[in-house]
Amino acid sequence: MTDPAKVRRHAERIRELVASVVRSQIKDPRLGMITITDARITADLRDATVFYTVLGDAAAQASTAAALESAKGMLRSTVGKALGLRHSPTLTFVLDDVQDQVKHIDDLLAAARNADAEVQRLAAKAQYAGEAQPYRVEDEDEDADVEDAESGDDEPRGGDRR
């Protein structure tokens, strides 16, 4: 069984190595404005998944994916040498769609904000269906008379009883 902390360290190291190699050694013109966001590696340290984002449209994303596929061998050998493992992990590149999810969540939050504002606007104009005070309120004078009648004694309270 592999130590989870060791797996996390290797995944972080893979992310750093791939980002460094992509920035400095890959000279493919198809490679767009890329950011390596995350890397995950299996517990047996054989397969690594590298997540990346690309600034641009779908064409830029497709060309960057092709550039990464063509450079996969060089990246794998660089990662294998740097990690010093018996087997170099295979690299799989996955486009990270965080930006799309962020935009979707922002749209949902804006819709919720608009719905809340509409509810507040309607609530400001609302009136009670019945009376303003729907509960029966007894006067304090009636409460004192009822308590005296229930106690049955005419003596003032706090006096000496024998």
C-alpha cells in the first residue's frame, strides 16, 4: 500500500515539472496560453492525469490538446527522470473546464439574487390577510382579576398566614 502523502507529493511534483517543461522546452506553435491546474496520480504511481486550461476559443483548445499529445513522450521521460521512480507514469492530459463551471455558477447566483430581489419587492407591498395582530391579547387588568379569583383569599400576598 502506497502512502497517500507520498502520492500527493508526487502529484504536485508532476504538476510543477509539466508546467516547467511546457513553459520552457516545448516550442510547438500550436501550444496556446496554457495553465497546468492540477495533477493526480494513481496509488501505484503508474498513471498520472494532468489537468490544464487554455485561454481562447475551442480552436485554441483543440490545437493545444494536439500539441500536448505530440509532446507527451518528452514530458513523460522528463517526469520519469525527475521523480526517480522505477516506472515512469503514463501521462493523460484533460482539459479542465473550471472556467465554464465558474461562469455557470455565477449565472445561477445572479438568477438567485434577482429572484430574491423580486421576493423582497413583493414583500414590501404585501399586507396581512387578516388583522394586524392575529393573536388574542388579554389586558393586564383582566389577568390580575382572574388570578385573585383563582387564589380565593382576600389577604394581600406576602402576609403571615396562620
